[in-house]
Amino acid sequence: MSDSCVFCRIAAGTIPASIVAENDHALAFRDLHPQAPVHVLVIPRRHVASLAAADRPDELGALLALAAAVAKAAGLEASGYRVVTNVGEDGGQTVHHLHLHVLGGRPMTWPPG
């Protein structure tokens, strides 16, 4: 855990968040600045800087499984949803802790950026 990482502090429970789901490896909570009617962030409990630094297949699988469970619980399976992660400056990453955005509840456009 990094004391300076906001997502580490959320995972540790020292910063409040609107938690919607969790499993052994991951935590899901509502984004403070939603970009869609449903916008949930899914993070690993341990600090991983980005997808580029991820090195545990079981942890990555747990992140994706939790993202799918969040979408199902939000009723997004029939209409569809988007799961995205940003890596690095050019990818738009602003918090350097791996996180998946689960977005839904409205049509998504392409290209996204």
C-alpha cells in the first residue's frame, strides 16, 4: 500500500467510498465524477501502478470477474456496457493505481477519445 495513493487508501478503508462490490483481490466503488449513469471503478486491493505493471493473472481475472458482476448487478447485461482501463499519460491515466472503469446506462460512442 502507498500512503500517497488515493485508491490504496480507499482499499484500506481510510478514505470513504461508495463500495458496490468486492472479492478477495478487488474492490468496486462508484466514481466521484461519473461519465455515464453507471460509472464504477474496479481496483486491485494491492497497489499495481497500471495494466502495464500487472503481473498476476489471478488478480487480473478477479478484476474482470468483479467488473462483470458489477455490470450484471446494475442491470446492464441486456443493453451493454463498456469496461476500459487507461495506461500512462497518452492513455489518459490520472491515478497511477490500476483501475477498470465500468460504464453503462447510455449508448457509448466510438472512437472513445
